[in-house]
Amino acid sequence: MTLPDISQWLRPDWQPHPRVRALVTTRLGRHSPPPWHGFNLGMNCGDDPARVEQARRHVHKMLAVDHPPAWLEQVHGDRIIQAGDGDTRADGVWTGEPGWPCVVLTADCLPVLLARQDGSAVAAVHAGWRGLHGGILGRAVATLAPGGEPLSAWLGPAISARAYQVGEDVHRAFVSLGPEYQAAFSRDSQPNHWRFSLAHAATLALNAAGVFEVAGGDHCTASDPVHFYSYRAEGQTGRFATMVWLEPAPA
């Protein structure tokens, strides 16, 4: 059993403000056995809870921040909480307090990081197709920037359109939100099926909410089994973390 070093994790090429820090864990390491092979941080995918807790403590140690990460009990909804809220059943978390990582866990769904461009608050959002369709990104933007404060977004590793097949029900649901969502779909060779880009749909939702500085979206979970978990590709598997936090303001 070996725990990964922080050098084995992904540092997003995204710097909306000098105080903002972001990091994505990978499955590199030999902490969890198959089928979670690697470094699983998901508590609800069948792995030993004690082993997952040890992995989560390791993340806190590697980050060297004051607070342990704000882990969520994700439910594919649109609830956004503040870090420290006692009810963690949510799919987004935000904070304006330094040293408190906001975290979401994924294995194909899209992790979205948000930051105020003045470096005063950050958020992490779990955006699968249900959450996207339900308006979770608009809710997150309204929560983090209630006064219209400028935001920047980063789209983390998720299943890409080349690997993500959906049915006509998903296509119809999104196009009903607006014709611009048609651009997030391309026809699949199988009748009544589509290839769907979560990243494209998320960018449209962010733009509609007033966020136009959007980066990332170029890592496909299903195409990179060395670094990322993919539920679509593997079935029972682990979860990796995408997180954002604030450094203390300079004295």
C-alpha cells in the first residue's frame, strides 16, 4: 500500500487571482485494491470506509492547509452549501475563508471550479447532466457572486463527447432549455442516440449566468484510465477529487 505524492496530481493551468489555488487528485498510487485500483476518495462506491478516510486525511496533509477539505455527500441535485455547513448533502460548496478547500468527487461527471476575480471567494461544483440541466451552475454563480462580482471558471476532467453517448431524452431535455444547446450534441451512429459534451453545455450555462472567462475542459476521464476514474468505462470504480481554496491575504 502506497499513498501518492502531491507531485502526482494535476495542477490546473488557471490563475484567476494570486490567492486562488486549485488541484486535481489522480488515481496514481497503490492505496485501494481493485476495482478501485489506485487512490480512491469516494465514500459511496463500495471501498472500505476506513481506507477512504485515510486517503482523505492524506489529501489534507498534502495540502498543508488549516481546515480539512469540505467533502460533500453528492446527490446529483442543485444545492450549494458554504464550507462548514452541517448538512453536506449537496453538489456544490463555496467559501470566502482562507485555507478551506472546496471539493467535489467525480468519475465522469464534470467538476467546475469558480473563483471571484478579486480573490475573495471560491467554489467547487459537481455538474453531471442532471445537475447541468437543473441549473446548478446558474445557482452556483448567483451564490458566489450575488452582486454580479466578476467570476472565472475552470472545467475539470470529465467524460468527453467522443466517449459519452446519451439518448434522445437527454438531447430533448437540453434543447428545450434553448436552441444553443444543440451545439453540445453530435449525432451518434446508433439511431436516436447522441454524443454529448458536458464541457460545452457547462460553458453555455456559465455564459448564460454571466461568466465568460472559462478555461479547462480538455481532460477526458474515459480516455485516460491511468490518471482518472471513469464510471462509464469501468462500472464499479473509485472517485478522484477536484478542489479549490484560498491562500491567506498578504499582510
